[in-house]
Amino acid sequence: MPTPPALADLEGRLGAILADHVSREGPLLPILHTVQAEWGHVPQEALPIIAGALNISRAELHGVVSFYHDFREAPAGRHMLKVCRAEACQARGGRAVEDAARARLGIDWHETTATGGVTLEPVYCLGLCATGPAVMLDDRVVARVDETRLDALLAEVGA
């Protein structure tokens, strides 16, 4: 898991990121994605620097960061578990998988386990509607998940 950046390190690296993107049309989202890829989240210390470089208000920037669910204000865990909450997965037993994931990990949506091992996120389609319920563990999409399969997946990553 990336560590929070020191302010001097953040300013230096962020300056390079801004230089790479600021002259593009619509640079905000690419900047935010690059910042998150660099530090695992969008550090609060970066917001005034980004807003100033783009000549937008901090409120406008906050609105964008908080609107898009992929942007995080704190680092995610070493592993990301995304559970599909779309109607097709719900119809095939998805609610039980959701409940089992929250209970097994001892966290709720958008939270990370105390050990920093797993972050739990809801998603609203993984494209496996005919074979749901579906989850995504890191970059691996898994279909036909039940509580037993969920336990096995989490055991694979030490959760």
C-alpha cells in the first residue's frame, strides 16, 4: 500500500504530473487518475495545488473527486474486493454474498480492513449477468460466487 507522500515529494511529483496534463483539453480527470495511480488515493494536500493549476475552485474540484466513486481520499488495501450489486446478481443471490463479505471482513462498503489487507467496494455491473453473483478480486472477475467461494477467495489473499 502506498504511503502518504511528504509535502515536498508531493509538490515535486505533482508538478511533473500537472506539467504533463495541464495543456490538454479536459485535463482534470487524467490528472486525478495519475495522482491516484501514484499514491493510491488523491491526497488532500494535492487538492489546492491541482485547483490552482487549473484555475478552478477547491469546491469544484471536491465535487469531481467526490462524484466519481473510483477516486479515494485514503489509500485502498493491498487487495480490492468489488461485489456486484446490480439487479441480475441480486436475483441470483447477490445479497447473501454482500452480507457475507461485510461480515467476513468486518467492514462496510468503502472501508478497508484494520490490517490494510482488503478494501470492499460495491459495483453495479461486472458483465457476468447470466452467471452471477459476481465479484472482482483485484483484477480477477469471478462468477457464480456463494459464501463458500467467497471464503476461498478471501483466504487466497490472507483475509
